Amino acid sequence: MVQKKINENIAVIDIGSNAVRLIIFDALKRCPIKMHTERNICGLGRDLSKTGLLNPAGVKAAMNSLARFAGMLDSLKIKQVFTVATASLRDAKDGENFVLRVKEKFGLNINIISGEEEARLSALGVIAGFGTIDGVVGDFGGGSLELVSVSGTKITAQETLPVGALRIGAINKKDDKITYINENLKKISNLKKSTGKSFYILGGAWRSIGKIHMQMKKYPLKLLDGYTVKYKDIVEFAELLSKQSLSSVRKLTGISKRRAEDIPAAALVMLHILKWLKPKEVCFSATGLREGVLFDRLSKKLQQIPPIQASSLDVGEKISRTKETKNLRYMAKWLDILFCCEEIENYKIMVESACLLSDIGWYEHEDYKAVNAYQRLLHLPMWGMSHQQRAIIALAVFVRYQGYLRRIGRLDKNICEITKSAQLILTKKQIDFAVKLGLSMRLAHILTGSAVGLLKYSELKLTNKVLRLTLHGKAVSLGGHIIKDELENIAKLYKRRPMMTIAS
């Protein structure tokens, strides 16, 4: 009898005041990958502050979206579906009626979460994405703003304020908007201890502000997650956007009319929160409530795994030709002697992640292995990587395939242009580290034909004068001119003499 395969994909439906979202993840694990994501701006809470009821047009739009989501999930045979609703259904007089209609029509069980629970889950989503953090998480939605103080992985204080984009947008005069915002900010004195730290930002409108900032600053890496802006810069930018009309925002940014409508209000709230918190920097997060819903269901043991490690392992297993990460992790240990004295923060994690991802180009055309590997690693949905770490790994794997790297403005302009995005956000020391790592991984792969388990029959040793490669056992026949050349390329960077030894 053929056993029916169970679909392990898992879905989260988020019903907010402004948008209704569906995200399908590949599994319930430490760093799930988004298989499908969809957002429809419905405006359920558009009239809430005036009528106390859900917006009729918004209800119709939300029902249409949920009908589509339910049909899609049924077709995909996804059984694990978590449906959460936030401020609009929480506060509306007819919120419970909406829940009953959805249950009756689509079989979806909506969990209306409290403001406190929304704040907690949003913070967990940021912790899931970044690992340990120190500062305040701010989740700005259509109906509310959740602020959560986090130290490490522990939530120390939290507050929910009724200052979402739709509520602020419903107030006509700007002075009245500011008064309303500041009156609510007086309620969060328990977060005062978190001033001067990092401010982690999420929520559709605030994320849009981050994308607009990247666009206007011509930031080289087009990836919002982990994008970090200093306090003075983001305050000036929020103030600029808060003064713009709808037409000016659209002309300035090129974003949709529906999203542009929220930007001035979102910028105004951001501005006053920033002035109150005075964070050292603002960091934009791609993970939040939906990821927090899944993270909350993991065991404590899984939650404690650093996201960069879990994500690298997961992606490395998917992209390597053998689907086996054990030997790739051994390669990282084999190379450790070359990097243990490097002044690069978290170098061990960087080396291991790069090794786990070093086989990404195995099925590409020979002429495009380096280019495509670099581009993929620069943009893959990896968790827990800063932009600098991502750029280092992308450059290292580029060198692993290309064999060298040209600096911006030097010699081969084509290669300089290919890797320009990564080089522009790195220091010379970080670029040098990436080149060393890339050449070292190249040696390991060429030496073994990428059967890197053979590395256990070899050893690297770095002395004051010599970089020595010793081969023994099954590896004694693996030496040759190509290996000597690769060893010499690395030795030059360390200003050492290369030496290859065959052990008897």
C-alpha cells in the first residue's frame, strides 16, 4: 500500500487593521523559508475610530481574500494553519461576528490576540530573525503600535498604543495628530530604561519607509532585512516624509497609492517615537508577528540555536550536491588554523556559514558559477546575517569559484562591477578576510574534488614562516601542480612560504 505523503508546509494568516496576509512556510523549524506570501490591503479598521465598527468595504475585501487563501490552502493540502487577528477585530463591536462568519464560510479559526500578545509575538519574530538583541522592537500597524523592550532574548517591558496608521490618518489637523501621539507616548514610561539602544522596526508602512530611504540613499545592497540607519539620519528623513502630501510621496517614491496613503502618518509617528527613545540606530526587520507565531511553538532547545547557524545549515543542505552538511562543517574546522587570529567579529560562525554555502554553484554553467553564486548569496532569505556578514560570505564564495577578486577601480572592470555592492559596504580588512576565506575554501574543494570528507586525511599548519599542507592516507595521491598553485595563492596573503608534504 502506498503511504500518503503529509504536507509539512505550515501557514499563517494575519488579519490586521489595514491588510490581510497569507504566508506559507516550508516547515515548523528554527528558520522557516517562505514558500508563498500574499498581502491584500483591505482597510478593515479604516472607520473604526469614528464608528466603532469594521469598514463594510474592508469586510467585503477581507472576505474575498480569505476565500482565496482558504481555497489555496485546501488545494495545497496544508493542514497546519494559524490565523491571528489584531487591533481591528480586537476593538470593533462587530469583530466577533466577523470571526463567526469566517469560521462558517471557510473553516478558519481566527484567534483574536490581545495587544500584549501581539507585542510579545512581534518581539519573538525579531528575536527569531536576529538572535539576541538589546533595545526596543516597534511594530507599527494600521490600528496600533506595539513597543517591546528586549534584553538578549528576554522581554523586559511592553506596551500597546492606539496610534496605528489608520487612526492617525483619521485625525484631520497635523497639530492634533502630534498631540494625540504625544499623549499616548506619556503612557510608556516603563520603556525609558531602553533609550539610547537599538530600535528594531517592523510593520508594512515603516518597512516602506526603510525601502524609500534605501532608494534615496542609493544603498548598494537592495535588502531591507538588517538595514541599519543612524539616529540623526533617520530622524531627518522621518521629518521630511511626515511633511509630504500624498502626491509628493508617490512622486518621491514611486510606491502604490494605497501604501503611499499611510506614509506621512507612519513617518510622523516614527519621528516622535524616535525623539522620545533616542536610539543609537534604527534596524529594519523582515521578521515579525507571523514568524513569532511559529517561533513561539518551537522547543526551547530549537529557539536557542543562533539563526545564522540554523539558516546556513538548512540552506546548505538544500543547495549542496550531496545534501550532507557534516563534511562541510568539518571543512570549517579544517580551515580554522588560518583564521583563529583574525580580528573579525564572530569569525567562526562566518567561516562555518561560508563553508556550508560553498557548494551553491555546483549545477551552474562553468562560466557563471562565481557570478550566480555571489548574486544568490547576496539575496537569499538567510536569517541572522548582518549586511556585512552577508557581503563577506558572498564575496568569499565568489572567490572560491573565481580564484581571485579585483578591487573597485582596479584592473578588470567587469569583475569589479559584479562585486561592487558587497565591496562598498565592507572595510578593507573585511574584504581581505573574504578573499582569504574564498581561496582557502577553493583549495579544500579542488584538493578533494568537493568530496570534502577527504580533508580528514590532510592538515593545514601555519607557522611564522611557512604555510604547510600535509597529505596522508587516502589523500597522498591528491597533490599536484594545481594544489601547489592554490596553496601558493593563500601563502602570499599570509606572507608565508608554501610547502606541501606527503606523510609516509
